[in-house]
Amino acid sequence: MPDRRAPRRLLALCLVLSVAACSSPAPETPVFTPPSGTAAASGAPSAAPSASASVRPTATPVVRVAPKSAFAVGVRTLKFTRGDRALPTTVWYPATGKAGGSPRKDAAAAAGRFPVVLFSHGLRGLPTYYQQLTTRFAAAGFVVAGPAYPFTNHNADPFKQLDMANQPADGSAVLTALLKLDTKSGDLFAGHLDGAHIGVAGHSAGGYTSAGMLANNRDARVDAAIVISGGSMGAFQGARTPVLFVHGDADAVVRYQAGRDAYNATSWPRAFLTLLGGDHGAFLGPGAKGFDQTIKTMTDFLRWALWGDAAAKGRLSADGTRAGVAKFEAKL
């Protein structure tokens, strides 16, 4: 059930989350738009998430070996819902063919089963705003699902910041619907989704959404999380799950200390990548200061946590360390 205290926390959160600055990873001048009305979450769902959202599908045992080379990337769009909440979802995935180039629409999936990663956008964002990340994750051997949340995406009308309280349950619903395709005869994803190894990641409001899936809206299927320029939506619960925090120490939208507080509040396996002088998300753009350290660290973190790649874990410190650019610390 949704946490009834979440709307109050979200009201306070909106005092530091800029609608404009969360619209994309590109740097923008923070402009605060105060929430109106009551502290109750607006756009509340008419139906609770299915109980199956926290139950893993039965998967056929397979020998798992982390990919040694990059994949071509396919992309497809799926229409999911939770009650009356539309959740159109863009999915990037390993595809057949030569690696490199643009994602191919509805391309045949590469052979094998791949861990699934749910990626959540920021306020006034869209999944495609983050394809510089999601396509790289897919090329590395992950199926990445990016839902457009109904009241916080770029095209939302009305736009409702406080609906963030409902997004962790939306994310679980998307995972449940996506994983059903693994056993759907004739579907492009049939036999390719590893429902036993699931991660969540997100930027800004999407980072909070990801953290929420480990807290009061705990999805027991989640095995790893990445919180980018975000913080906590409550104390983490359930099984110990590795969490990577990524934050610029000059973030004017979600303060750096919010990420540090969330990191310090858990005894779970955890890591923190600090972008030195980094703002709310410019480091997420290819070619930007800190991008290389960010994408390498996140990819190797997922390879370790979801593929069991010990060598990737061993690379993390080097991935995230560069004088004057990035600093990495961990208790894994």
C-alpha cells in the first residue's frame, strides 16, 4: 500500500526540486514552482499495485556469464497502465547485428536472457531525454525500460509534482507488465528477460522514485539501485540491496547533502560517486566533464550487481576517480 506520509514528504521535497531544472540532464537555471492546493498527492491512482509486483516470476535456471563485448541496440515502445494511469514505456535492449549506430526500432533481440533495469525520468522529463545512458546500458547487456510517468512527464497536462508519491508503485507495475512478455509466445522479448535480476535507476525526481522502490513502496524484486541527483523517500526496507549514489557537489536543485544523508542512513552495500563541481545533471551529457566517469561507474556497478561480474566490481574505484573531476567511495 502507498505510504500515507509520502505526500507530506513530497511537499517538502518540492521546495528543493526545480521543475525546469529537472526537465532534462542539461544544465538550467533553477526556477522553483511552488505546489498549490493541499499536501495530498494529486492524480492518485484508482487501483493499488498488484500483489504480483513483489513476486518474482519463475525463471528457467541458466548459466550466467557477463557479456564480453557490446551489443547492437534495439528500441520499442509499449503501452502499460496501472488502473487509469497510462504508463507508455520506451524499452532499449540488446539486439542482433553489429554494435554501434542508432537504436533500431523493433529489432530482433540478441540471444540470451538479460537483466532488466527500470529507468525513471526527472520532473518534466521524458525517457528519451536519457537515451545517452539507456542505450549504453542496453549495449552492455541490459534491457532498460523507461516509463513516462502520467503527471510529471514533459507533456503532462495537468502537471502535478506531488504525484511523485505514486511513481514507485507505477515503476513496479511497469516491471510486472514487462516481465510477463518473457513468457508470451511470439513476443519480441519472449525468453530474453531475466526476471531474477532487476535494477532501478533514475535522475532527480526519478532518483527519488528509485529510492522509493527500496523504502515504503519496497519492490522485493529489485536487486540494485542507482540514485542520480536524488535522495531518500524513507528508510530502506527488506533485503540488503547494493545502492550507488551519483551526485554533483555543486547541485543547486537537489542539494548534495540530500544524497549524502541517504548514503549515510543505510548499512547496505553502497557506493557514492561525487562529481566535483558538478551541478544537477550536466555531467550526464556525452563529452561533458564527468560523463565518462559517470557512465563507466554506473555500467560496471550494474554488471557487478546484476550479472555477478567480479571484474567489474574491481574496476569501480578506477572508473569513478579522476583528479578535479570525480571521486568514488564505497562500502561494498
